[in-house]
Amino acid sequence: MPHHGPSLSDSASVIARLDAESRRFIASSAARRASLELKGASAFTAVTQALIELRADLRIVELSARAIAEEIDHSGIYLAFARAYSTDDVPAPRPEPIDLPVYPGVGDDGQRLLRAIGMCSINETMACSFLELCLEGATVAPIREGLRCVLEDEVRHARIGWACLGSPLVGDAERRLVSDWLMPMLRAQWQGWSDQIATLPEGERAEHGCPSAGAIERASRASVLDLVLPGFARAGVDVSRATAWFERAAEPPTIVARDRT
């Protein structure tokens, strides 16, 4: 069932005591996440269709189908945060289609499998680490409640990819395919995360669920090294090339401070 989001009314006095710059920073961060969550809903629409076409286990398809509504709900949670902290009107983001990754030379079923695994096993696992970081510093009760709701869902979303890797969908040929494409998939996902990190506004208000760009970058790197790559290795995927690339080439991004208010 969809979450209805935490009420921030009890924290109105805490918010009111913040200076204007802090309120703009937190509101901007929340509005940004609201927009990104809608992109997640679009991505899971494509993943769900891919899983149906692959004849995936019904339980995996169901998780992905639920994820569409859950990502929309996450957008609503973050929009509520943005509106509570902002002193101006915050418009609701609009859902939009996204460009799907294309894997040259790979057949239709391989395309479907790689899209599901790239979105879930890599991106959603990294998202879980990001949310754990946000929860670690958050002290405002409604913010913690909202982040916890989102994290609970994202854990299930990551499991979609791992469940695919452990299902009859993936035999020796599919594991070789994933092994061949793991480095390019990881590179694309890391670039996407790095691009987002590099355009974050300068500063942090960890107690309100907004860690610094540097902390997010460190958590993202740790997620890849401690969760993503070991998870693929346990699934029988050759991670040697992806690991070597990540350790060599995935340097911390240059953090560019930009005023997004």
C-alpha cells in the first residue's frame, strides 16, 4: 500500500527557527529528490515490461510493478518536505519518459535482462546506501520517518535485480552476458551518480536528512565496493574487469558548488 508521508506539522517550530539559507538548501534538495523519484517510476515501468516479456517469476514481476507506485509515492514524500521548508511555492514535478540504455549487439532478451539488473542490482543498491547515510544523520522525526519509508521500499527494489540473477532466467550464457557488460553498466550508473553529486548545492544539514556532497560520494563508492560488486560475485558473475576499472578510474568527482535556489 502507498505511504501517505509523514506529517511535518509537529516540526513547524523547528523549521521556523532555521535561517532562510538553510531552508532554501533543504527545500531545494527535497525538490530535486522528488523529481528524481518520478524518473525512477518511469524506469520501473520499463523494467516491469521487460520482466513480463522475459516471463520472469510472478513474484519478481509483482515487486517491480509495485515499485512504480512506490516511486511515485516517494516523490510525494519529498515534495511534502520541500513545501514544508520552502518559503515559496514548490510546483509538483511532472512524470516524463526516460531514455533506456541500449547494449549494442545484444539480443532483445539480453537487453531486457541487462536493463533490469542495471537499474535494480546497481542503482537501487546504491540508493539504499544513500538513504542509510541520510538516516544516520537525520534527527527531525518526520524526516526520519519519511526516509525510513523510502528505504524500506528501495531495499525491495534492489532485490528485484538480485532475484533475477538467482532465478532460472539466468543460466551460464546469461551470466557470461552480465559479466561482459558489468563494467559498462557500472560505468554508466557511476557516471549518473557522479553527475548528480557534482551539481549538488554546497553545504549540508544532516539533521534534516541532507548530508554533504562529499559524504554522499564516499557512501556511493563504499556501496559499489562493499555491496554491488560482491553481490555480483556471489551470483557467479565475473567482476574482475569491473572491479579493476572502478578501483582505477572511478575517482571522486569534482564537487561543483551551485546555487540551485
